[in-house]
Amino acid sequence: MDWSRIKTIFILTFLVLDIYLVYQFMNTRDAAQYEIPREAPLEEKLKNDDISYGELPEAKNKEQYLSVRAKVFTTEETEKVKGQSISLGDGTSIEAKLEKPLKLTSKFQPAELSAFIKANIFAGEQYKFWSKNDEAGTITYYQEYDNKTFYYNSNAKLTFYFNEDLEVTSYKQTYLEIIDELSDAEDLLPPLRALETLYKKGLLKPKSKITDIELGYSTLVSLTSSHVVTPTWRVEVNGKENLFVHAFEGRVIPLTDGENITTE
């Protein structure tokens, strides 16, 4: 038996096998590269889940943190107001009782209080309607700065109280003073990215409708004499649920009246 010849045949056979395996590996790797599924754009994902939204708001490319503080009201600022019995409490709030109640309609519209707010409320033009709570008998407004609302901020709030006869009998007001714009302007998260954050967190359910998106402020740091507020996207879902996203960092911020906590 010619072992030298047999050995040569084995070597050639293994060489051909190695070449074949390398060829197969290269083909498989190239195919895998082409077959890696491309992640669908957010717009397509929302469409597939039947999540709809209208025209997205235009906003500045950059915004800043704000330093604010609760205003201390003075008697000089309120003594000119007529038809009201006013108490300043600790000075950071106005509590007023109306001598003549304001009658509301059964289908309340914010315009019903517009004239009163403009004529009788300190810096009334800076407050925006937020909600009406029939069970609590309250109508709530929040202060704005640069057309951006201070969301759920108890120091920037105007609350009217009405009775069973739909008569506004009193109100309470607080107001934020702007101390300074902090740090350099930072890149603002586009509203579509805010929707992406909520979608990835599972907070936008299938068949949801985004009914409003706007930029406002939420409290980031609360100090003894001042607060730091940050630009925040508010996303209204189905006309009733509000979701909030940090407009710089893209974090979801669960807000409640008088309290907010930033989470990952």
C-alpha cells in the first residue's frame, strides 16, 4: 500500500473541505448581515398600534432651566381690589371671599371667568385654565411663563371654589416670580422623541389618541427659598390623561397635584 499517496489524498481532501467550510461560513455571515431586521421607525410602530397624533408643535431648539420663588404678596397690592374680603395668610397666597358670587352655567366654559380674572386677579393674564372638578367644587388654573405652564405647581396656582348652585364664592391664588434663567441653553428634545419615550415605556396603549402636546415646566429641585424648574413635555392622551417627559433628558416624570418625582 502506497501510504505516501494515501496521505497526500487525505491532505488534499481536508484542504478542499476546509475551503468549502470557509466558503459556506462567508456566505452565511454575509447573508446574516443582510437579514438583520431593521428597526421600524417610530411613526410606523405607532401606526401599527393604531396610535394617532395630530400636528406636532413647533418649539425652540434650545431652552433653559429657571430659578423661581413664591411671591410674597403685600396689602398694597390687594387693597385696590373691590368686592372681595382678602386674607394674605403667610403672605405667599391670596385667599379671597367674594361679596357677590359669580354664577356659572351648567356647561362651564373658561371664558365665563375670563373677565373676572383679567380685572380682579393679580397678573391674571398669566393664568391658563387647567381643569374643573365637580366633586371637589373647584376650577383650577396654572400660571404660565413664556407661554409655558407650570404643571401641578402649588406655588403657581389659581383655584376657584363653587357651591351646589354653581356659584363661585371664593378663590385662592399663588404666584411664582422668575429669579433667573440658569446655565447655558440646552438642546430641547423634539416632541416626537417624547412620544418615543412614552411608547418604549409602554405608556402609550394601542388605539390611543394623542390629543395635545405642549411644552411647560415641572419642578426639578425644591429649596427653602427658591425652586428650579425644567422644560417638560406634556402629552395628553384620549383627552383626559396627562403624561410628562423631561424635555432635556427624556425621562418620564410622574406628576400629581403638588408633587412631582423624576424617574428613569
